[in-house]
Amino acid sequence: MNEKKKTGTASIVAVVCGAAGLISPVVPVLRHFGFVLAVLGIVFGAIGMKKAKLGEDSLGLSTAGLVMGIVGCFGAILGIIAMSCLSCIACSLLTGAAG
């Protein structure tokens, strides 16, 4: 009657990695691993979604991990671009090349 839905390891790992990748730009310890964690969130989210179709995992958690991983990847890429631009600006200001 009241069956308990299974929550597999892949969906839990997807949510944890996706969330860590999402908040990595503001946490100094995670800053260098944010892109890797976000990619792991995407991978495990996809694995969890495949398992959810077989009834072995939670579709909601897998989807949440996948979405957070994708957003975390975009955030990490934007952070890398921003840091590159800031370092170029700082270097040009220090060497006097800016005008």
C-alpha cells in the first residue's frame, strides 16, 4: 500500500556535488574544485536519471543534482573568465601599459 520510494546513491551524490559546485565561488576551500564538483553533479545526475527510469533511484533528486551541476558549471566558467580579466587589468595597471 504505502511503498517507500528508493533513494539511490547516485542521486544523493548528484545533489551534494551539484550543490557544492553551485556554492563553490563563495566558499574559499571549494573555490578550486567548483568546476570538477559541478561536472560530477552532472554525471551522477544523468546516472541517477537512468536508474530512476528503471525504478531504482529518485528522479527528483537526480534532476536537482543535474540542474545544480549545470548552473555550477556556468558559474565556474564565468568565475574563471572574470578572474582572468581582473588579472589582466591588474597586470596592465601595474606595468603602466594602460594608457
